[in-house]
Amino acid sequence: MQKTCPECGDKIIGRADKKYCSDSCRNAANNKLNSDRKNLIRNTNNKLRKNYRILESLNPDDKTKTTKSKLALAGFDFNLFTSIYTTKVGTVYYFVYDQGYLPLDNDFYALVRRN
């Protein structure tokens, strides 16, 4: 019984449980299968990476203060962060990996780095 590659249609030679004729066909099939989900993940990770770079550039000393307009002007997306930390007194810090920010009064933000 001859098996054919589901990606290109060529004859499969080798092990009985082999599904694709080559690594390139296997990779192509998996890339097609996961392309929609990967685009969402890739775009989200790119936005998170951008947020991280913005926080890192505005916070070289691991603790500083900035304005919301500076963050927004740099393209910071306030809806994307990786974790939230709430202190015992109820203060809420938003983190993008190890770079965090705390909303303060008058559109100011405290920038911190978690060690």
C-alpha cells in the first residue's frame, strides 16, 4: 500500500508511520495549520516588545517618573501588559515582563523595574 504526502502528493518512502515525504513538506503543512493563531501571537508579542522597549528607554535607572503623554507619544499601548501586581495596601502596578508602571495623579506614571 503506497502512502502519499498530504502536502505535495509525492510517494512516501520510509517508516510505516511517516506522514510527510520530507521535512520541508511537514514544516509547510504545520505552518499552514498554525498560521492564523501564530499571526495573532506574533502581533501581540510585537506590541508587548514595543511596550517593553518604551518602558526600558524611559526608565534607565530602574525607578523614575514620566507622563502619560510621553508614553502615548512613543506608541505605548496601555491595554497590553503581562502581569498585575497589587501591594498589601491595594496599589496596582502593571508589568510588561520586568518593567512596570503605576498610574499616579495628574496623568503621571511611576516607572519601576522588578528585580
